[in-house]
Amino acid sequence: MLILSKSNPQVKELRALREKKARKEAGSFLVEGEKMVKECLLSGIRVKRIVAREDYRGELAPDLVLGSDAFSSISEEKTPQPVLAEAELPHTSLCPPKGSCLVLDGLQDPANVGAIIRTANAAGYKELYLIGCADPFSPKSVRASMSGVFFTELMQGTREEVLSVLENIPFIAADMDGENIFSFTPPEKFALCIGSEGNGLSEPVRARAAHTVRIPMGEKTESLNAAVSAGILMYELKRNLFI
């Protein structure tokens, strides 16, 4: 059956998932685009329903088919791809990492959070701890992660909870006053800590740092984007694995 109305209850349920409160209540998040939906299915995350626009002619079998206006009302994109899915939010409890990990401390831009998750997945950081960050399962963050949210463990908690679970892991803080990252030798296992776009790392996380590193920059460059900085640091700290 083709659903045309933007006021249809199922359409309204899906549109509500753009908001964090509704995602928490439903235990669901949106995945947009055929490639992303396929990778979500491959990851083992449960897909509750696949939703297609009426002109979709791809490989996925939809559970729900919507008219163009109804479908567009769900997505925040100006030109949405013609298929999306409602997926079940992963339930990951706070636990110590198996390998080197990331701590994201107060990042508020969902695009930055998603981009960092994308790079972390590529660079082999499979466990990320988020303290007071933008929701990694918001549509903007999921899109920016390019499937990274499906293949990394995203653990969210208070600052105290995260510091407690990582008490035996040496912290490497990213800060402009630190040691040049390109001459730094990291410990075998560590937690790379990335602070907020405007304020950097919080004092409790900074105080726990065993090491502080910086990315050298030209005199007239004030700072780098948080996601760009995180990407450089992630790869440099694991450079021996990629040589």
C-alpha cells in the first residue's frame, strides 16, 4: 500500500526519530541511503523496517512505501536518497576497552562526532567513550559516520563513570601546549582524549592525562577542526601499524 499523507501515524513515528527524546523512547534511529542500510544489515544491528520512496528501484525490499512528500518529511536532507531504515539502537554498557580507544569530551557538533567515529573505525579504534557529546545516533551524525556507528562500540556515560572505567588506561590529551605528536612515542595501549570544539578538554579529563600532545601548525593558524585534528592524531599514534 502506498502512503501519501505526511500525517500518517507511521510517517509521524519515523519523522519523530530526528529527535533524541523520540529515539530514546522508541529505541530506534534512522539510517538513510541504500549503501548505509545494507551495511547496517551486515553489521548485525536489527533493522525494524525499511522505508522506500515510491520511485525507489533498488535491491532492498521495503516494508513501507511512501509518496514523495511523505518520504521527504522524514529526512532532514534537502535531496534525500529514496530509501531509509529504522534500526534498533545498540545497547552497549560501559566497560574497559580491549585495545586503544577514544574519549570524546563534550563535542557538540553532530557532524564532528560522526566524522570522528568514521575515522576511528577506519584507523582501528573500535571503542569510543562519549561524555556529554552530541548524540552519535542523530541523523546528521549517522550520515557523517559513513557506517562507523554500526562497527564501533559507542559507550556513553557521565565524566565520573567514564573516568572510573578507564582508570587503568593512560590518557593522551590533545592540547595546544603538548608535545609534538610527530616526535611522540605512545604507550602500547592508551585512550586518546579529544575535547569540545570551543573549550577543549574538561579539567577532570585533562588532569588524568599521562601525556599531552599537539599538532604543530603555522603561525597564522589558530586551530584545526576537531574531526580533522582527531583524524591526524589517531593515525599518527598508530603509525607503526600502517607502515
